[in-house]
Amino acid sequence: MAHRSLLTRARRRLARLRPARTAARFARAEQGATTVEFALVSIPFLMLVMAMIELGLVFLVSLTLENAIIDVGRTIRTGEVQGAKTTASDFKTAVCGRMDWLGDRCAGALSLDVRTYADFAGVGASAADAAPPETPAWDPGKAGSIVLIRAYYTWPLVTPLMDTGVRSVDGKRIIYAATAFMNEPYEQ
């Protein structure tokens, strides 16, 4: 009986020492050091790569939006829109047609504001405002009118912490593009 209790106590002491030995052996081991270092470095590295890809996509959408409103805005400048009695919805569809690589997302994410001004000084103040208007206007003007087209595209941000570095609203970046011109004298 005494022999069993002594054996039991020895087993308990040994059980208490095993975690300490295991921890010491783990600390001395160098076999998985590279794997641990890679795991620690790879997470921030992959987040940085994802942020660069997403920022590149934001710039791509920005350039595509700018080119689309310049190209489709030419139909206002030459009087095609006014002659065909094109609606704001038709104009928006034409802009989305120039951004077709975005798919069906364009129609819901794009907002257009088309206004006429008396002079280019008024256009400058309005074009600098990158905040979307509460009520978008649709006034392509007539021959000789000064027209400002502003486009706002809402792009969702996926990379964590990206919305702190890039101006965004509710985790979405508002991409802005504008073009101003004087309509050609197409009525002559």
C-alpha cells in the first residue's frame, strides 16, 4: 500500500514536470522557426498586396468613369441628345455601356448630374465639389450652353482598414469625375 502511494506521488510530480519540460524543449527547438516567421510576416504582407490591388482597381474605375463621361458627353456637346430627346436614364445607360467591364453593378452605383451655367466661372466652383448632390439635375442645355457633367460612382472597399486611408462613406469609396464644355452651335 505504501509502495502504491509513493508511486502515485511520483507520477503526480512527473506529470507536473512534463509541461515544463515540453515548454523548454519547444523553446529550444529550431525546426519550425521559418514557418513561424513566415506566418508572422505573411499576414501584413498579404494585406498590403490586397490593398495595392484594390487601390489599382479604384484608379481603373476612376479613369474608366472619366473617359466614359467625356465620350458620352460629346453627344450632348454635338446636340445628339437634345435632338433625340434623350432622357437622363438613357444617358446613364450610355455611360454604363462605356464601363461595360463592371457588369450590371454600374446602373445601381452610378449617379449623374448634368447642369447648365451662365459662364465658366460658375462651373469651376461646382466642379470642385466632389460631394454628390441630393437631387441630381438633367439639363443638357441648348446650342451655346455651358454644360457641366458630374458623375459619382460608389465602389465597395473590401480590404480591411482601406476606408481609413481612402476617403469613403460606409465602407464605400465615392469615385468622382467631371467634364465641362460649351455646346456647339448645332442648331444653325
